[in-house]
Amino acid sequence: MTMKLHCFGESGHSYKVALTLALSSADWEPVFIDFFKGETRSEDYRANVNEMGEAPVLVDGDLKLSQSAVIQQYLSEKTGKFGGTSDAEKREILRWQIWDNHKLSGQVGMLRFLMNFLPEEKRPQEVIAFTTARVTAAYAVLDKHLAGRDWIVGDSITNADLTCCGYLYYPEPFGFDRADWPNIDAWLSRISAQPGWKHPYDLMPGNPSDRA
């Protein structure tokens, strides 16, 4: 049965799951969420898709899951891929998923939204400056960890990589330039060299150009 991923192209959290699905050669299809027209805030969405009003949401038959890390874990259980090969690796993957959602993707997602998807006159410059400093610190942690490593955990790509890269391929400005972080840059190139990799705007429906 084809799995369905409720998602939209601008969502880095959705991309984490879409990329996991793509690289595992899973049978899936995207279901477009019109986030910018308020779909996730609608009563229908909260009643029938996700009570938290968030994306992504994976539907696999009668099973419905939200939160990217939970979905990634489920996909690893289903496909046997990206979940680590030992209990120690599984714990380390989870540690990086939690860190990413709190320190990296959670901050980058908000910063990218403030810098690009709000009208210019409504962009809070003090908040942008504060958040830029926070994400810069997170980039430094990740870049240092990747020194001398191909992957975040172990010797192959895992959900740790597929969560931490979630926002880092987007072209919009959000305080990140790959040239400033050589270890992250090389790591992103290794991920994008994986069979089945696609850019988020090619993997999921929804693109800023649709609203231009």
C-alpha cells in the first residue's frame, strides 16, 4: 500500500521525512498541504489530519504519525534503513534528532520564515539578529562534530543525517553559507550524492515561486 505524506515543499521538517522515504525507495506519494493559505490552522486539518496543526504527517494504511523524528523511526523499523545497527547507535541518533529539533531545525525554520515569508516591513530585526546568533552556534557544533567524519553517527548515513540536513539545502537566506562551514559542506555533498536524493522543491509540492 502506498504511504501518503502530508507535506509542502517549503517545510524542512517535511523534507526530513520525504528524503528518508526517497532514499529508502519506499512506496509513497506526497499530499500537498497549503500551509500559506492556513490549511494547518483549519478545524478540518486539526480534526482529520493532525490535532497539533503541524506538518509532516505520514499515513500508512490505518496508521497516522506526526513529528518527523517519530516518522523516521517508524520508517527505519519498516524498512530496516537509517536507524542504526546497535543500541548505542540508536541512542546517538535520537540524541542528534532531539538536538536538531531544538537547536538547529527548530531555530532555522523560524529564522527562514521571518527573513523570507513575512512582508519585509513586518520582519522583526531584533528577533532575526538573536536567532541568527543561535543558529550560527548550532552550525559550529555540527561542523566541529563532522571534522574527520563522513556521517554524524557511525559509518553510514542515518536518521541523524537526514534530520540535521532538513533545512540546509534551501536557497533562501537564513544565516547559512555552505562556504563558511567546510565540514558541513562536504557532508551535504555526500548526502546529495545518495541514489534517490532530490532537492526539497523537487521532492515535494509547494515552492515560493507558486506565490510570486
